[in-house]
Amino acid sequence: MKNCVLGISSFGHDTSACLVEVNTSKTIFASAQERFSNIKFDDTVPFYTISECINFAKKYNYNIIKTHPIAYNGFRSKKNSKKKTVNILFAGTYKVFLSRPYIYQDSFEFYQMIKKLILVFRNLKNVNLVLNIRTNDEIDNFFLKRLVQKDLNINFFFNANIEKLMQESDLLITNFSTLIDEYSYLNKPVIILRDFLRYESYKDLYLGEIKNELLNPIYYLTYEELHSEIIDILEKIKKDVKVNKPRHIWSIEEAFDNQTLLKIINE
């Protein structure tokens, strides 16, 4: 029996699913949800397509294996114990002309969020904040840069190498991002800002988490909550406190790790 990986594209327009054979890296089945639902640009979770992938695998004797994502060529950065400086990455997005308002922020909400975020970190010592923005038509980069003209610990990047930024950072802050899962596989905490929140995929798993000695995998915070809790989160990161077991991704023991999968592919 040959092994394959089930890939799922969800939480956006044209959701889809596919099967990729592990040894050859070839796509052996792929389809969009709209082919089965007859809804153009269908953005629902692609259950129909996932079901067809499973049926295809059964029919042609393929075994669907659990794997971690092959991000960063399977490399996980090593943590440095007792950090003096914490590097924070913000990565988020908005949609031009408020397309898909049920998921994304509009440009005004996004701009206001950036301004508030800068106020939170402006006066914190031993903290560097990098804001990586995907350029769009409604907000001029000049206006964003002008927000941090005198801030030595805050920098804007536009369309930068996100993989490199994720490797170099210790904490991800986002309003909505497909990076959440990938970042979680790096065993690093994520803060989801829930002001203007429309992205609620993990809300039931992590909203209202009780504080403990470990770092939470995901924090659902308003700006007021971020103000009050960020010091505690930063201190735990500096002390290299362990991140609690995530409930939205597979643990290392539950699936093929990146290096093993890459080794199989390259054989």
C-alpha cells in the first residue's frame, strides 16, 4: 500500500482538497468544493472534496498518513534559554473594498489595529516588534511607516520573507492568518486580536483559557487584555517557558515529523 498526504485549503474562497503521493510528490487527486456543491467560489469547509479524496484513496489502495507541514524545509529553530530580547512578529491582512467582510477586516479597522498595537509595545524594553504587511491598494505604505518614525524597537516590512521572519521571532500576533497553524508547529505562542474579530476557527478551543505556569498555544485577547497580559507572556518567553500542548494541531508523536517525511520524499 502506497502512502499519500491529504491537503486541505479552507477558510477562504474556492476551498479545495487534494491527495499527494509521498514517494513521487505527485498530485494524484484534486478538486474544488464548488464542483460538488455547485456554488461558485464556494468558501465552506470542503467536506465533499475531502470525502472524495478518501474514496479515491480507498479505491486505489492508498494510505493517508498524518504529517506535520513541510514548512521551512522541515527545520524548527532551536529556542535560546533565558532570552534578553523578545522578537515579536505581527502578520495580518485586510481585503480591498471589504471583500469577504465575514472573515477579514476592512482597511480602516486594520489601520486602527496597527496604531493600537504600536501603542502597546512602544515603551516596552527589550522587545522588538516587526510588522510584516502584504501591500494593498487602500493603505499607502507611507502612512504606515509614519506611525513609527521615532520608534527604535518597531519596524515595518512589506511582503518580506515570512518564513525567515517566523523563524527569527518568538511570538506571533495576528488578526487573521493562515500562518497560525504553521507557527504553532514551531512550538511558539500566538496571540489572536479579537477586536473586530471575524476569524473564529479556534475560539471554542482557546477563548477564556485559565492562566497557568505554561504559555498558551493561542491567546484570544482584546487590546485591553493585551495591555494587561503581555508582560506576563513576555516574561515566560524570556525564561523559555514551555508552550502548553496545542489542541488545534497534531502533536509530534501523532504524525510523521517534517524530517522523516522529507527523507521519504527524497529517497
